[in-house]
Amino acid sequence: MTTKQLYSKFTQGLKWNALFYVLRKSMSTILTVLLFRQLTAQDFNLWANLYSAIFLTLLWLDFGFRKSLPRYCPQFAKDTKAMKRFITYLVLFQTIVLIFFTPLFIKIAHIITKKLQLTNKIEVFYLGCILFVAEGIISVIRLIYYSYFWQRQFNSKMSVIIIFKTLILFIFILANAKSNILLKTVFVTELLATFVAILLSIIMLKRLYKGKKLISGKISQQKTIREFAFHSGIMWINNNIKSLSERNFMMLFFTHLLGPIQANLFKLANDGALLFQRIVVKTIGTTDTSLLSYIEIEDAPILKSNKKNTKRMENAFATLLIKIISLCIPLLGVLFFISFNFNNLFENTFVFKIFFVITIFYLFEHMLSPCERLLEVKRRYFLLFFSYVPYIITIATLILFRKAKLLELTGIIVTIHMARLIIYVLTFYFTKTRYKTKFPYKPIIKIVYITIFITVILSIITQIIKQCL
């Protein structure tokens, strides 16, 4: 595959990720609002908590595949037989593991049942258990397609499924179905949609196997599998360590340390910040790792024989930086526009300040995230570990010492996000010194100027409208 074709697939992947995210997010938001109005408070709480339990457990059972599959799938693509065997074993492994861990999910579900004092909804929990397994399977299959830049083929079919699923639920909601019937319908419809998605994905695999090879060459299967397993383990550890500063864990931590009121303020602010963060996360998806992996795999034989830098990785890294920063800087512009003109977005100004701080940290992390991706693709595990050390020490100190509550909510949040940002600053330093990566200042400065100009113009127009009203 030529460099031009690779960049074309990378850009196409970004566009389809963005389109799919907008569709899925808009549908889920509308559905959440309608369910909030239609379901009883108890049933809505059960629905929300079960979904949280499903995706939180799946996050912990990720096994590092989100980062390791885009790194190693291109290598298996060199040999169609090896690729088929690898994908088959991977899906089977994930299915067996999910079934094995289903009792753990049931345990979590029973804890939720006790806390919410629900004893007459046991069939809903069993539906949730089946959905847990199904969602875990489709998430791995999705990663496989994304690793080969098949976002268009996969997301187009998933979009049709999501639209049909949502329309069916709309019909039940408009028919004023009883709360308990509607709750079961939501889970059954979600299950059917996920099973259809799995079936379609498996059928599509034939096309994937017959598709044009993206990378040519030979593969040492046993060696590559060992490397894949080790890389997955390291990525899994990294993800789980970083999850200690994510919303689901921090909500529990703040409730334990500062009480439910402070924890609720954090959740409100953080959920607002996640709207900004997920625009970047869902648009980029795994395309960053995939792009750098294809370059690394194709350049490996050249670098081994000539021992000269082909400049392709340097150019790919710069392209990735520009793409991510071109998403983040406009979002910063939107954030500042909101802060200047709609700082009463949250009723509590304290919540708005936390939201503002968290969002800025999230966006700056993502602007430097290609540095971490490069070290992951290059398999520089020691440098990654060294980058995480200050973060690990900070999080361990906050969790283990109750005196951390003296910092209060704002102080703890700033401390945690500063520790997270240090990871990316250190990875930036390592990529700069070890791989001589160049920061594309000119195009980025241009984006900054355009964003400032648009933000100022919109702020002036908003102030004029406010004065007229």
C-alpha cells in the first residue's frame, strides 16, 4: 500500500468515525430523555446502572486489545491463513472469557439490586448478563475491522442497525407501554440488534479475508502471537492504571472521601467535560495506532537493512498531530466562547469552574496523545513505564492517605489531571529526543488564529444580540 493510499484510508476512517459517533450519540441522547420521561424512577435507575455495570466490567476486561489489535492486525494481514486463524482464536478467546466472567457481572448486578432494593426485576438482570457477553464480542470484532481501516464498511451497517433499533423503541414509547414492559423491551431490542451486528460482522469477514492485502511480506506466526500477547498485557496494565482517574472510579472515590454531595458535583462537571473529550476520542478511535503501525511495519525491513530514517514515520506523526490538534483547538474555542457568554450553563458556578478546568486538561492530553501512541507502536515499554511513574505515585498517595481530603474537590481534581498531563509531557520529551519528531508549528498556529478570530466574532455577535434583547 502506498503512502497516499494509507493517508486516504486514515482520513476516511476519521470521517466515518465522526459520522457514526454523531448518529449514535444523538440517538442515545434522545432515547435517554424519552426513557427518563416514560419509565418510573426505579426502572430508569435500574436501566442506567445496569448499562454502567456492563461497560465498566467490559472496560476492565479489555485485555489491552484496543491498543494491541491496531498494532498487530496489520502484521497478521501478511498471511491470509494466519489472519483467519488469529481472528477466529481471538473472537473465541473473548467469548470464553466473557462467559467465564459472567458470574462476576452477576455479582455486580446483585450488589446493584441490593442497593436499589429491587427484587422483582431478576429477568432484566439475566437479559443484562446476555447483553454483557454480546457487547464484549461485538467490541472486539469492531476493533478488528477498525484495525484494517474498514470503518466505512462496518459503521455503515451498524448505523442502519442503530436506526432500526431506535425506531422500534420509539414506537413502544409512543404507544405508552407500561414501564416494566418498556424496560424489558429496551434490553430485548438491544440484544437483538447486537446479535444481528455480530452475525453481519462474521459474514463480512469473508470479504475482509478476500480483500486486497494492505501489507506484503512474511510472518513468523508463533513469534508474532507471543509479541501480541505481551504487548496486550502491557497495554492492559496501562489502561487499568489510567482508569483509576476516570469518571467511574473517581465517582466512588469522591463519595468515599468527600461525601455524596461533592461526588455529585464532580459527576455533573465531568459529564459536561466528557462531551468535549469524546468528540476527539470517538473521531480518532484507533486510527492513530493503525496509521503509525502500518508505517512501522512497512519501514522495519528498510530500517534494518539501510539503518536510515525513511522520514515516513516522521511525516505520519506530524499528520496525526495536525488532525488531532485541528479537532482540539476549535473545541477549546467553543469552551472559551461558552465561558465568556454562557457561564451560567450550570446553575452552580463552582461546577462550571470544575467543568472548565477538566475540559482544558482533557483537550491538552489529547493534543499530546500521538507521542504516547508512537512509543506504544515502537514498543518502548520502559519509557512508557517511566512516563507513568509520577502519575502512579500521585494516584496512590491520594487513594491511600485520607489526608488527601484537605485538598478539597478542586485541589484533588487539579492534582489528578496535572499527574495525567505529566504522562503526555514526558512522552512528548521522549519522542522528541529519541525519534527527532517535529512539531508542525505553522499549520497549528494557523488553526489557532482562525479559532481565535471566529470565537471573538461570535462573542461580539452574541453580546450585540443580548443587548438588543
